[in-house]
Amino acid sequence: MLKIAVLGCGRIGVMHAANVAAHPRASLAGVYDIIAAAADACGARHGAPVFDTPEEVFASPDVDAVLIASATSTHSDYIEAAVAAGKPVLCEKPIDLDLKRVELCKSRIAGTDLPIMLGFVRRFDPGHRAARQAMLDGEIGDLHQVTIVSRDPGMAPDAYIETSGGIFRDMTIHDFDLARFMLGEEVETVFATGSRLVNPALMDRCNDYDTVVVTMTTASGKQAIITNSRQAVYGYDQRVELFGNKGMVISENHRENQVTRHLNGATNVSAPLLNFFIERYSEAFNAEIGHFVDAVENGVPVEVGFEDGRLALVLAEAAFKSIADGRAVRVSEIG
């Protein structure tokens, strides 16, 4: 049993703690949050120890590995502390909102052979993986286009948006990683457009966008098109399409159930989409924990590591620069 401590007991940290506690090959070694009441509640729910400081987590001999689900501003510090303590890391995205801080973290942990895994959970979604495997098996021939649709069911609270780092660093960053995973080669150019259609006042105040499209191209000409919106009134819209010269495969939305109704005057009326990311990607979050355990205990190379996190942020910076400059941006201009 891999003893994993969770740092951060907000919404996603609470979910991770429950998944770790329920996993057949892991145990919840303890929790920590800057808000003591949140940590106490999470610890009590699972009968797990509550640490008073992050330093206690990294120093504890009863902690084999750490899962970082705290505020983004702490991620790099905690990664560095975990590596210094010899503890493998699974860290939520992004590594940081500032690419320079990510580069500094990279230099400080250089040379470690500890597993350091980034929480780009969509790589572990069964549907997305099956679509990718069909492509790798040659079912669609040569891959030409990856199309990713990712739309949230509604705007997050204003306070969250104001500190999120912007849509490309907060929301689209998952899609940047998923596009790289599907393309199988690095992106060379990024062209992005952004609009303020859902909450113009908030977006103006934050200098951000709530509706974006990103087109990315690799050196060989493969394209990835990402469509994001902060508000889809019909639910959490998550689709991936892989198109090639011999056909296409699609990983579709998930619904509350798979019932299709065929009634008098109405056919193909389906159940609503699942509400949000915790429900939609529940299988993927569990698979992510399993992969992390394999990496730590069995030496399996992490499927999504620190460099993947850095490159996703590079693409986010390129997208922001593309909008600012009104042109396609070469990724080499960013880093």
C-alpha cells in the first residue's frame, strides 16, 4: 500500500483524498490545508491524520508520496520540498502561472529520478484513450486533425476567475496537454482568438476571455483545434475527434445514463450531460492514481511528467501572445 498524503483540502483535494483512501493499492497517509477546519473535516471523513504544516508532511516517515492539490501558487514550492525529502509527487495543474517560476523549479529538481507526475487527468479517460489507440492502430490512417471541444457548464465564481491566471492557463491548459497527447508530435505554431460573450464586465476587468478558439499546427502540418467556452447551458461538454485520411474516431460526451427514448413524435431524446469535471472524469481520476502507484512501486515511467506541464504552459503563453499580437505565434518564441 503506497501511503500518500494530500496537500490541499478544497474541492479537488477532497476528491483526491477520497480516491486515494478507496484505492486498493494506496492509503491516505494524512491531509494538510492552510485552512485547518477543511483539513480536519477531510481527515475525519477518512480517519486519516491531519498535519499542522506542510513541513510535517514532507518530514513524516509515514508518508511515501505526496499529492499536491493546494493553491497553484504553492505548487512549485511543494514540488521542490517533496523532491528534497525524497518523496514522489503527483501535482495538480498548472505547475505555476508564471513560466519563469516553472523554469526555476525545473532547474532546482534537475537530476532527480523520483516520479514527478502532473495531473492532466484527461489522458486517463477511457474514451479518449480508446480513440487514441484506434488512431495508433491505424484505423483512421494518417492523422490530419485533432478537434477538442471543452465547455464548462457555467462561469466559476468571480473571485476564482480573478486569480485563475486566465482561461488559457486555467482551463485550456488541459486541452493543450490533450492535444499534444493525441498529435504525437510537438506544436510549432499557435493562433488564438478570444471573445468576451458570457460575462463581458468580468472579462474586461480581468483582461481575460470566456470564449476562445485555438488552432495549432505541427511541423508536419497536423492541426489541433480547441474550442472553449466558460458557459454551456446544456452541461459539461467534453468531446474529442481524431480525423484522418481513412476515417474518424470520436470520444463523446458522458451522460447521466445511456437511455435513449423513442416516443410518439419524439425520438433520440437523451439524458442530460454530466454536471462537471469530477463526475465526468471520475474513472480517469481513479486511473490516474493507479498509474501514479505503478510509477512509484513498479518503476513504470510517468505518462505525463513535469516537462509536459511546462510545455502546456508554454502553449498557454503562446495563445495569449497570439491574441495580443493578432498573429500566429511560433512556440520557439516562448521557450
